[in-house]
Amino acid sequence: MDALPFRSLLYRYFFYGWLFRDAGRGNVLERAASLRHNRQQARWLPLYLRRMLVVGALLLSVAAISEIALGWPLASAWFYVASVMTVPYDVVTGVCWVFFVHRAPD
């Protein structure tokens, strides 16, 4: 099996879009198969959620350390903004997981 480049591996480690299929294309049977596939792949969403929660917590910690201990307010602002940007990712991932897993089967 061919190894993926590091950039692709890093992308796949943090972003889950590559796991899912477009359930809006094809005929009725293809859309149903894509939806079934997406529901099976949704089991990985909590893992991606935890990964980004850890990244957000680490960024918040670095921001606090750079602001309080080092006295670098401008550097801490960059880390605070980056940590806040993980929140929408977590919200979207959580909502996707809830709708995939806790939805009544068709």
C-alpha cells in the first residue's frame, strides 16, 4: 500500500470530511447507500471531537502562559483566537454526530 504524504495524513488526522460520501447525488438506491455509509462512519466523529478539544485546550494553555508568565499580550492574542476557532469545529462535529447516530432509521 502506498504511503500518503505527511500533509495528507495531518489533514486526515484533524478533519473528517474524507470519511463521508455525498448523499445528495445519484438515484434513490445510491443515496440510501451513501447515507448508510455516512451513518456507519459517524462512529469516528467523537474521536475527532476529542482531538480538537485537546488542541483547543492546549492553545488556551499556551495563550494563558504567554500572557501571564511571559507577559506577551500580542502573542497570547493569536493563541486565544486560535483556541476560540476550535469551538465552531466542535459544535459542528457534535451536531453532525447527534444527527447521524440518534436519528431514526429510514
